[in-house]
Amino acid sequence: MKYSVVVPFYNEQESVIQLYRDVKDVMEATCDDFEFIFVDDGSKDDTFSLLGKVADNDDRVTVVHLQRNYGKTEALVAGFDHANGDYIIVMDGDLQHNPNEIPLFMQKLEEGYDVVC
């Protein structure tokens, strides 16, 4: 596995489907060796249910469910524990990061950089 896209979610039901579609489109256009690790950090809304529906329709999606809200750092650690990629791409679940920038990060990795921010 080349890339793991790890995304923590906390009460992000409004952005789950859009984020998945946007990132999926970029990843599919850029490479074919990737997975998604979506972490529900104890959401109280329908985030976990929506993530489950996404995973039911895409074998590249793994959903990690935390029983309560532990915070972004712990959610990321949980996602990293499930990631199989050589490289991990981290995004926020609230659409804060532009998925169209992912290829720029990948390009720098291909140039030999170990970490790209």
C-alpha cells in the first residue's frame, strides 16, 4: 500500500460524504494504491453511521470507532495504528484542507522528501 489517507471526524455529519467524494476523486486521478482510514472520535451525531455507509460501498475504506471523544491527537494515533500505507496523508474531517493539494504533496514525496507539510 502506497498511501493511507487518515481523517479524524468529530460531529462532522455535514461534511462526511463531500470529503469522501472529493478526496476519492483526487486520489483516483493521482494513483491507484491507496486506502482511507476514517476515525470517528466519539461523535454524537450521524457521523459514524455515514462513515459506515461509505465503507459498505468502498473496500478501500476502514472506519475506526472510538467510544468517546478522545481528541484529535488520539484519533490520529488510532488511525495511524490501522494504516498500511508507506506514506500517510492527514486531513481534517471538516473540509478545512483542500484535497486538490494532495498531488503537490505526493510530488514532493516522489522527489525524495521524508515529510511534507
